[in-house]
Amino acid sequence: MAVRRTITGFSNPMVKFLRSLREKKHRKREKRFLAEGLRLLTDARECGKVPEILVMATGREPHPLLDALEDAVDKAGGEVVEMDVDILAKVTGKDNPQAVAGVFAEFDTRLSSLERNASPIWLVAQALRDPGNLGTMLRTGDAVGAGGLILLDDCADPFSVEAVRASMGAIFTQQLAVARWEEFLPWLRSGAGQLVAASLRDPTDYRQAPYAVPCFLMVGNESQGLPAAYEDACDLRVTIPMLGRADSLNAAVAGAVLAYEALAHLHKR
């Protein structure tokens, strides 16, 4: 049975704990992260991931999905906490917060936890700094049926409130790994896998490229792109033609364009 309680004061230790999860150092210490919104938490539940703590606004409108979420938390022996909407706003950092939020344990993000043959396509991002871009790449991975997203080097925290929100639930549907390049490349070369870079260095047109399964599509930092050494280690470098004045696409958008093209190419085989 779930533990149930109502919080009425801002100084309650639970409120302080929940607010602390908005900061990376506290998330790392607790190995927990915060997600908000009934739709997002429902996606998590449907993927078999139930929050350890379910936080709900008092006076919220009843909803069958919320009932199902409460029931899942109850069966898992979690905790259900109710609080006034103004306290919940302090927790989430939003003036108009969703009526429900949840605390989840961080996932296993080791490369060894991935099964590379689980999907024909994987997304890889190097030094991606914007949590919105990170969340968008997770959404792209979900949309194309990718196995997941591999984050290399110093990327934004995938468990930040901003990245989780931007993922629109894909943080729960996609596998996630975090590694350094020096760890990733030997792991990749230890089995099957074609590494494809979005690049301007002697590239192939992305529509003509010979993609192969499993295909690891890699994009670089938003402003600097991929380091030359990383591009040199790739099996294939591809480019997306730019017909206007801009010389590049947003990193997450480029990843999406490449993912759909690779998917279409691989399905023709």
C-alpha cells in the first residue's frame, strides 16, 4: 500500500526535497529526477515505470488516467502526496504547474545496458548542451522507432526538468546511455554497427548514403559540430543540402532529418 499524506506548508521537508531535484547536484546525489504532467506520467506507467512519489494538487479535476496512476503507485508501495497548487508551483518552478508530478529513480545509463540489435537505428549526440534539443532527440528516437539515444562527453543532463519536459514522455520509451568518446568507440567496434556523422568534410549526400543496420547516427555540438577526430573514426559522413542563407540546421532537427532518411533507406532493403 502507498503512503499517503497532505502537505500544507512550504517549509515541509518533502517540498524542499522535491525542489532540490531541479538542481543537477541534488539529482546526482539522490539518483532521482522529477517529471510532471498526467500525459507524461501515463506514458511512464505504460512503459512499466512507476514514480516512487506521486505528487498531486489538491482540488484537481478527477481523471481516469490519474486513477490508474494512483493505483499503480499504490500497488508498487510508493508514496502519494497532495499539496496546494501554489506549493506545487514552487516544486516545479512553473507559475501554472500541471496538476500532477512524479519522482522517478534514474535509469541505468551504462553502454553495457544497451542491446545494439534491438533496433536498426540509434541516435548519438556529442556535447549537446541544450536540454530542449536533447528532449527533441529523444522524441525523434521514439518517432522513428530508434533503440535509444547515446550521449557523448559533456551533454546536458537528460534528467533535468527541462529535458524531461521537452522529451514529451520519450525519456521513458527510449533507452539512454551516457559515455565518453573513449568508452563509446571501443564499445561500438566490439560488435556490429555503422557510425554515421552529420558532417561537411568530404560528405555523401544524406539521400544517397549507403546506410547499414544497426546504424548509429551522430550529431555534434550545436555551435562547433563534431571534432575532426570523431568524424575520422566514422564509417560514413553525410550532409544535408542547405538551399537558403543558413549554413546549418539545428542539431536536433538535423538528427531527425537523418533518422527519417536512414529509416526509409533501410526499409527499402
